[in-house]
Amino acid sequence: MQTIKTAAIVVLMLTVLYGGYVSMTTPPEPLPEEIEEYLVIDEGGSSSLIDDSFITGEMVPGTADDALSLSQPPAGLFEDAAAPPAVGPSPQPPTTATATEMLAPPSQGNLSLPNTSFADLAPNEISATPEREAPRALPPVDSAAPSITPGPADSYASTPNQFALPDPSSVAGQFDSSKGIPFAPPAESDSAASSTSANGQAGGDEANLGLTNAIAAADELYQKGQLKEALATLSVFYGMPGISADQEQQLMGRLDPLAREVIYSRRHLLEQPYKVSGSESLVEIAKGYKVPWQLLANINGVDDPVTVLPGTELKMVRGPFRADVDLNGKVMTMFLGDLYAGRFEIEVGKEPSPTPGEFTVQDKQTSRTFYGPAGKTIPAGSPENPYGNAWLDLGGQLCIHGSSNTVKPTDDGCISVAGDLADDVFAILSQGSTVTIRR
């Protein structure tokens, strides 16, 4: 068995050696005649398909048929073998251009030079370029195709271009006055009521649908214990025109109790309880919440604003408040942000007479000397002093003040509040509060 394997290997090696001997001793096949004429073999044995004169940039002088241009390929490679050989331009010796010649524009007929284009040719040379022959006639029409012949213009339907009005005499003759309901103009009272209703001013008889829905929603919030939300729902309707007398009574019957409970009671319905630390006073705490310390003292029942027991939880109100003074209605309404915060009856005096506008509380005093006309002076603390025990300066000699009457305001001074209520106004409005006066 081993002898057979050795013999097979020997035979294989002899076959390889014989194939190599045959390939080395067999002469190469001759080249085609069209290729052999371009092959140049020198004595050194090197060969090249291109003459060295092309590499050095020199052309071998000869006939036009033997010259080879860079712009034209050799015959037989890209053209049909039967076509005559192309004739290229006669070679030009290399020249060196001067600076003036290089800056001059290219002459006509220089398209074969670099950096030239059709824009450098004159118009007559461009037009002399042979163009493709355009067709002289349209293609024949297929006689078998169906033909369409348009009909006359009057074959289309049209509408008459004249409109005739009806004859009034014939129409009047056909009218029957016994049929239908005769037209009657509305009475003056009905017309006035209709006009008033359209303007939203129903004389106190038309109901405001928005307020009706708001009252129902506020009552539902009140039943759920959401008093602040109920107050906010109704506050937007305060002073709104077009509210009937019955609705206004329902509105104020809810606003005043809600404001008293949400803002002025000890229930924490606006802010989280504030726990007093060991070194704080009520004056410092109130300053941080932008309200007078008197307001926090009245709400929380604090007698001494300087000494407050550490750990005491206070009901807090974050200000400042603002006031709206209605000179015609003689009422001053307080607001805490957008929340209704109560109202006070006022009287309007002429010392000086208040003017509409927006003002800011600039100063506050509990006792103020009154200077009247003709040099009249009433000292502070006097029972006859029109300012009472509260005076709030609005600038320009305008002010809000108390009254010498404890139960009602008087027309002495500028804007007067009853003496017993002046302390509350003084405690609600702080220095910097906005006061709007309107008629």
C-alpha cells in the first residue's frame, strides 16, 4: 500500500516538471499588425507604445496622415476600420507669450486653446456653426381617427338677458287684505323695555345668567367647606353693571359673610399658620406680609404687638390691600388681590374736593391737625376735628380720614368714614396701598 502512494507522488511531480518545461520552451505568438507598428524595440530591449517625442513635447515632422493630435484619437481604436484616417492640425512650435499678449483677450478661432469658451467668439462665428436640420413638415395625420365637428353657437342653452319687473297694478289687484295678521308698531313702553334689555340694563328686572350660575357654584363650594374658592367665584361680579336688584341682594348677602370668615376670622383659610419664634415681634412679622400690624393684632387678638409668646400660631393675611372709592355711590370697597374684602360708607367733602385718579397711601397718622378754609385750625384729638382718629395721606392734599361723628361719616374734609369704622380702615390699608377714585 505504501508503495502505491509513493508511485503516485512521483508521477505527479514529473507531470508538473514537464508542464513548466513546455511553457518555457514554447515561443510567443506574433502580435497583430495594427499593434506591432506602434511597438518600438530599442537595442536595450525596452519597448513603448508612445514615442519619446510625445513625452518631451516635440512632434516628429512628417505628413498629415502620420501626425497624431491630442484632440483626435488614433485611427482604428474609436472609429470604424473602413473609415478614412482623420487629419489633425499641423503641429505648432512652442512659443513664449509676453505679458501684453497674455493680458489681451483671446482672438477669434482660438477655441482649441485653454481657458477659452463660446463667449470669446464673435456673433458671426457662432451663427456660422452648422446646426441640425429642422423638420420641414408635420407628420401625416391618421385618416382612420374619428373627427369632431363643433355645432353651431345657438345649439347651447342660454338664459334670457332681460329681467322684467312685475306690474305694481296687477300685484295690487291680487292682494287680499283679509288674510294674514296686520302689522302694528310696538308701544313706547315695550320699545323702551326691549332696548333696556338689549343693553343689559333691565331696570333691576332682568337676571344675569352668569351671576345665577356663579351663585349656584358658590353655594356648592360653601357646602364642601371651600370658602375661599366660593369668595373668589363671586368677587368678580361685584360692581358689575346689568345686575337686578334681587341678584345684587343675593350677591352681597354671600360676599360680606364670606369675606368676614375667609379674611378677618382666625381660621387659616388664606395662608398656613405662622409660628412665632423667640425673638420676633408682631410689627416685624406684619412688615414681611405687607399688612399693618394692627390688622394681625385685631384678627389674632394680640394686645401687645411687641411681646408675643414664642410658639404662638398666628392667622396670616398677605397684602397689600387696595381700595376703590366710588364718589357717586359714596362707598369705598376693599380688595385683597382679586378677593372682595368688605366695604365702607363714605361722604365726600370739599376741603379739598377729591378728583378721580389712582393714588398711593403715602403716610398714616392716628392724630392730625385739621386746617380749614380762612385759616381755621382744629387741633388733633379735639372732638370737633373732622379727621377723627385716622388720617391717610394720598398726596396733593387729598386724604381718607375718620369723622367727628362716631356712627356716620360727614362731608367735612375730603373722604370721610364713620368714626367707629376709621380704625378698621386704618388697619387694612398700609403705606403703599393703591387707592382708585372714580365717579
